[in-house]
Amino acid sequence: MLKKRAAFTLIEILISTMLLSIVLLGLYGVLDTQKRSLSAIKENLDKSVEYDRSIMVLYNDILHSDGNLTIKKGERDNLCINSTTNSLYELSSAKVCWLVLKDKDTLIRVEGNGYSLPLKLEDKVEVNRVLEGTRVFEVSRDKDKIFVFVEQLNKEPYSFLLQGVRVPPKPKPKKKPKSKSKQNSKPQKDNNETKSKKGKPSNPF
């Protein structure tokens, strides 16, 4: 009869330990790759959510505005909203401007009151860096329709059309006041005529 082995030999233990180490190293590599891919997916997802959130802020700025918009066309457009209730800093009404800086092509949002571009040191405003690598920022208007097109580097472009935006009334033309020179010229002519009439001797014949 064969005798049962009581234990493993030292060589067998070493071999099994080496095999187990190789398997664990392979599993660790797979897990590390999955972890990196998950972190990359999460980072891209966070950026996409932040991108969508930024576009929604722009959308609401226009939607809740008084319709008085100033669009400055150029390589990348500048948009200034004279008054909007969509404030990120608890203002009852705010002036909001969207523009792209040359520094990293960064799209920024400026919120405040009583300021004009370019900003001055004494202007009290809040500036938010929204998107970097902004290749295209285009805004156009046709009466009550606003079209916005935004394209970021290495990303799909984003656009929206907002209809029913309030059209501000056209300012009434001011009546030109009559100049004093014209008002005074007429009586002066009359006086001159009366003087000339008085100065002429009367002809009895």
C-alpha cells in the first residue's frame, strides 16, 4: 500500500508561491488599468457635466433678461446682457457679460452692475472662468430669436436656439429744439425792415 504524504516539500511551496505571485501581479495590473480608465471616464463625465452646467447658465442669463442685449462681433463674439434676474450672487438684477480672453482662450462670465468693458480697477464685479480652449463663441440675433454656438477644443460643439426673447422698444427720436439764432433772426429782419421804412423820406407825389 502507498503511504499518504504528510506535507509539501519546500520546493513545491516555493513554486506555488511564485505562481501565486505571478497571478497576483497580473490581477493587480488589470485592476490598475480599470482604475485608470474609470478615473478618466469620471473626469470626462465631470467636464461634460460642468460644460452642460455652464451652457445652462448662459441659457438662463438670456432667458431671464430684459431683452436688451449687446453683441459685439469679432473673431469670438462678446455678449453683454443689460439686465437679467439670473444672478449667481443673489442680485435682484445684474448686468452679465460673456467674452473670451486670449489667455488659454478662456470663456469668462462677468456679473455686476454699473460697469462697462474693458473693466476698471474700481468696478465691483464677479468674474468666473467658465471654459478653457474655446475655439468658437458665436451669438446672433434675429428679432426675438437668439442663436448661440460654442465649440471647445477637442469637444463636440454645443448650440441652442432661444425663441420668444423680449424685444426692447426702440427709443423715440428726440425732437430737436429750435435754435436761438433762427428765433432771433426773424424779428431782427422785421426790425431792419421797419427801420428802413422809417428812414426813407415819404414821396408826396
